Amino acid sequence: MIPFISQLPENEQNVWLTALNDCLPNENVVRSSDISPADKKRCQVAIVANPHPAQIAEFGHLIWLHSVWAGVEHLMSAVKDSPIEVVRLIDPMLSQTMAEAVLAWSLYIHREMPRYAKQQMNNHWQQHQYIPASDRRIGILGLGELGQASAEQLHHHGFTVMGWSRSKKSLANISSYSGDDGLTEMLAQCDILLCLLPLTPATKELVNKSRLALMPKGSAVINFARGAIINTDDLLDALNTRHIDHAVLDVFEHEPLSSQSELWQHPDITVLPHISAPTNLNSACDIVAKNIIKFRETGLLPVTVDKVTGY
Ligand code: NAP
């Protein structure tokens, strides 16, 4: 028996349960609340989608949890004092979906759609000089599964692409930076800064006043990772002083974004409701199933999240 531990609405949990059981015909994937206390003690692996920490604690003998999402910062705090390992979703389909969103919103900035939309609101006809994509430098924070796929996509469309990660990479056509000095160097060249980092203690509020100040005047920010990686007040200051021209925000420290938030109506912010890369039900279930079948056959766990770095 495999518990599906989740706080999703019941109808969404049912969709997951059906799809997971289809992919795992030799298992019985069950809503966690439907499992008896005795059976809970026998479960070694659980599949999770936004579980409450208390729901996880009911399963005293879990070896590992498989998340159906890529971002696992809440899970990592839930298991920090337990031996439970966490496996996050690594799915080429998700990387492709994110790379598509990155391209779409980079083009939105690159072809100055916010600027022309403002002009239209004022019945104002004015052409601005076209800048070729090759002259537009995009710096990506995070060159992992999503960052690398996005970098390739951007390069393919003619942009000049840079990336910053903990370890320096050797990637064709992408300039790689690491460390504090590397970040300073990259930020100074970013016409568009794209955030694809995991939220960890080391990345919380990484993008702050002093780092935004390093970016060229008139540059833009896209955050498709987690809201707390960017200090919102510092970003608002940078937008209000016209140092940063525009921000596309898909993620926020508190979601859903409060209807009272000033971000909604800010003329230089595009607010998106966390839609850049939704998990694909079918590909995610296939991947989760393969990982669980291998575990049952060999006892081996897939790559787990590092509890020290948090990703
Ligand atoms: P990943 O494969 O783990 O890649 C993380 C990247 O960030 C790696 O390149 C890593 O460097 C770098 N990194 C981590 N901590 C760092 C630090 N302190 N300093 C410098 N670089 C650091 O993660 P992923 O699968 O690409 O996903 C990234 C994030 O996207 C997820 O954690 C999630 O929050 C977010 N996400 C958002 C959506 C959405 O719809 N908005 C959807 C899916 C995921 P190394 O390569 O050196 O390890």
C-alpha cells in the first residue's frame, strides 16, 4: 500500500489516485486518510502533493517520499529532523514546459510588449528602435533541470545567454558563472534576469537591493522559481525609481497573491498565477511509477534531495 499524502481538493486528489493506480497496477495507491493506523506503520514510500507535515508524521516508518512537484522547500522543512528521504519530480516534460514559458515571457520583454500595451492605453503611436535578440543578454539564476533547458531554448532563439549556479558549468553557447564574484559579474550584464533557483536558506532574498542595483538601468526581471528568492520591497523600489523597467512574477511569497497586494495594479509588473510550468499528470505519474517499481525490485532510491543544501 502506498499513501497519497496531499492537501489538494478532493477532486484533484481523485484524479491523481486514478492516474497513479493506472501506472502502478501491482500497487494500491490510497488517500492517506483512508489508511488504518496499523497499515500506516507498514508504509515505506509515499507519494506527496503539498502534504501537511502532520500528515507525514502519521507514517512512522517511511523511508522516502516522492513529490509530484519539482519544488520541495516545504517538504524539506517537514522532514528536516527525520530520516525520511525526499525525491522530487525531475521530468523532461516539465523542463520543456518551463523552457517554453521562459521563451514566451523573454520575448514579451524583448519585443517590449508592456511598453506598447501602455502606449495603446493612451492612443499613442510611437515606434521604438528594434534591438536584435543577439544584443539582448539574459542571465539565468540556476542552471539545473529547468535552467539548462531554458538556456538552450533562449540560445536557439538568438539571445545571448549566461547562467549562474553553485558549481560552474561547461555548456555550449552559455557563459557560466558561480560564486559571489560570478554573480556580480553576471548581474552587471543582464538585460533580463531570469530566476530558476530552488528556494533554500542560501537563496532566500538573494535578489535584493544591492544586487538589483548591479543590473543595467532599464533591465527586466522574470521570477519563475519562488517568490521569497526576490525581496519584493527592494524590487518595488527598483521599479519605482525606473532602475528596473519591468518584472514578470509568476511566484509570490504567499500564494495565492492577496487581492489587496499592490503588485496587481503596478504598471510595470506582470502578475501570473503560478502557471509557468505546471506538472503534467501523465508524465509525472510515469516517472513516479518507474521510480517506485525500481525501488520495489532493487531497494534503490532515485536521486534524493540533499538535506544540507535543501535542493
Ligand atoms: P535543480 O535541477 O535542482 O537546479 C537548481 C539550480 O540552482 C542548480 O543549477 C544549482 O546549482 C542552482 N543553485 C542552487 N542553490 C544555489 C546557490 N545557493 N547558489 C547558486 N546556485 C544555486 O532545480 P530545477 O528542477 O531546475 O527547479 C528550480 C526551481 O524551479 C524549483 O526548485 C522550483 O522552486 C521552481 N519551479 C517553479 C515552477 C513554476 O511553475 N513556477 C515549476 C517547477 C519548478 P548546481 O547546478 O551547481 O547544483
